[in-house]
Amino acid sequence: MKNEFIDRRKKLGSIFPPNSAVVISGASIQLRNADSSHAFRQDSSFWYLTGFNEPESTLVLYINESQEVQSTVFVPKKDKVKEIWDGYRAGPEGAEKDHGFDQAFNNTEINEILPELLSGSHKVFYPFGKNSALDNSMVEWIKAAKSKDRHSPAIDIADAASKIGNQRLLKSAYEIEQMKKACQISAEAHVEAMRFVKSGMTEQEMEAFYLYEFAKRGGRFSAYTPIVAGGENACILHYVENCKQLNDGDLLLVDAGCEYNFYASDITRTFPVSGKFTKPQLAIYEIVLEAQVKAIEAVSVNNNVMDAQGISEKVITQGLIDLGILSGSLEDLHAAGAFKDFYMHKIGHWLGLDVHDAGDYMENNEFMQFKPGMVTTVEPGIYIPASAKVEDQWKGIGIRIEDDILVTAEGNENLTEFVPSDPREIEALMA
Ligand code: GLY
Ligand code: MN
Ligand code: MN
């Protein structure tokens, strides 16, 4: 494992220019209220390049003239008392030995040592704008580095996020293994939830059920706050109150995925609380499903991210015309964006260490072409709130279907297909 992280750092030698430095900060402990903290989660890019899971750590990579990468890490100091309260700290020695960094220091020494590491570099890459205290420190470190040698070249500052994000986009065999496990755990949880749900239960009871099913399979944390939305709540795209009762006749939209060994999964299924879709629910469901199936087919190296988007928009527009919810021609309505009243988000996003993963969607001023090793979600939806000007039978229906798709050389692999999305299969599972 140590070598996987060392290789990722080495690769940066060919991505960043010679005589440049890259500074990536790890995460800090975040308070929830008063002195109660959230569970610590390392910054994803820091984790990607280090595999080091202690807060308040910083990685500095120096890319030398021959494009070799020299790594330095600043980590929490060994401290007997703190370790009794909060657990083991590797300290600089442990960090060097167990993670293969070229050198490591206590993070208390960062203000003296970091400017020395930057001095002489032509360019410093850093992900600006994530944390204003760090942004300020960065400016101070660069000022201090410049003042060390009046005759050294000027140091430009540039954003590191895009270059590292685009490396993170292409998953290694090891990463794909972790993502498959995350996806399988989440898919199994969705199957169990379809069997478990009953009228009279609450959204939060279902939320707790998912978290339990994730944790018992090794995915202790959710990759994001689950959306557990009964009935019309599904029309609130980021509904996370999860506190209402579920009733017969309601659909339940659940957007929930676990994190496994730092990798996210992201699944949405929409299923009837009673186990049987009503006719109007089924009619809308079939449109979303067709849009999803066709968009998934478009995830291949021959297409770019916008191709799948366009396909989903057209299928949804045509479906809404067929039901009399939109009227006009497909071309005119699509060109006018009429579908946006009912399908207002994009078809998907990159998936990896973050649920909305790093990586660009454009490349050389064109939409990004799919490449083997990328993982994207495909998640079309139709949302018709009670306030919509449509026949009563459609009001309050919100449906999304979301799977996680790995791009391969031959086409793609649906990592979450274990959980059914076909309405007949869902009804059979719930019977
Ligand atoms: N769960 C967040 C999303 O689907 O984008
Ligand atoms: Mn998603
Ligand atoms: Mn989702």
C-alpha cells in the first residue's frame, strides 16, 4: 500500500514543471457545537498523496530540475498526554518510516522550514480558497521564501487543484477495487431497505437502517448526508430533514451511499412504500429509467460528459410530451430547455475519494472525453411539486435513479447494478 502512495507522488513529477513546489494541507478537526467535534475525515487530496490520517498535517513536494519529486511532511508532534486522550501519533520518525516520505518534521516547525523548501522554486502550486487561514499562511511563507535570496527568481503562485484533480480522475486498479466494495455495500443496503420499509415508518428510521447496513458491512461512514424523502419531499433536491412519516401510496426516494476505505459510492433508488407503484408513478418512473439506461449506454470512450446529458434531456422531454405534461415539438422544447422545470440538475458527476469528486469537466475548451478508469454517476430525475401547473395525478411525484459507472476500454461497468431499478423487479423484491 505504501508504494501506491509513493507512486502517486512520483507521477506528479511529470505533471508539474521542474523547479516547482506543491503544497497540500491536510484537514483539521471540525467542531459541531461547543467542544464536540465531528469524526475526523482527512482531506481527500492529502490522503490521495500520503495515506497519512492525522489532522493538522501538510505535504510539500519539490519537483527538481530532473523532475524527481522530493517529499516533506509536517505532522503532529509526539505527545504522551495527547496520545493518552486522543490516540497514537506517528510523529516525524513514524511518518518517514511508515509512509516513505523523504523527510518529516513537527508541524510546530512549519513557519521556519516551509519557506526554506519553497526558496529557489519558480512556481508554487497550492489549492487556493479552501481555507482562508491557510491562504494567509501561504502568502506569508512565500514572502518569507522570497526574502531569503534577493537574487533568486520570482515565485509565481498557481492553483494545484486542477492538476491533482485530473490525476485523481483516473483510478488505479487498487482504487477501483475499493470503489467496487463501497458500491456493493451500498447496493446491498438498498436491497435490504426495499425489503424492510413499511407504511407508518419514518424517514429517519429508514436513514438509521441504511447507516446500520453500511456499517455492518464495513462502511462506517456515509459518503454524504443521506436523502431519505417520502412523497413530495423527493421534489426538494437536497432534502436532508429526514423526519416525516411514510405512508401507503407514497414513493420513497433514497439517495444514500457509504464510504469504504475513503472511497465514496452514491446510489439513488425510488420505490413505493406499499410495494406497488401507482399508474401515474409508474408512467413517470419509466421515463426516468429509459433516460438512465440510454445515458449509461453513452458512457464510453467514444463520448464526452455532455453526450450523456443531452440524451437524458431528450428522453425526458419526449416522455413528458407523451404524457401531456409538456406540449410542443421535441426539438423546440429541448432547445428552449422546457425540461428544466422538472429535471433541473445535471446527469452526474465524478465519483472517487469525494462524492462530487475532483477532476475537470472540460479539457482544452471541449467537454471532457470519457477515459478508462474514470467513475461517474448517472442520475436523471423528474420532480413534479404540488405547485406545478399539471394534472393532479402527477403532483407530488419525485423520482431519481442513480448508479455508479466505471469507464472501461470496451464500454463501461455499472458498479451498483446489484440493486434493481426495473420497477417489476422492485415490486417482486418488495412482495
Ligand atoms: N448524493 C449527492 C448526489 O447525488 O449528487
Ligand atoms: Mn450523485
Ligand atoms: Mn446521490
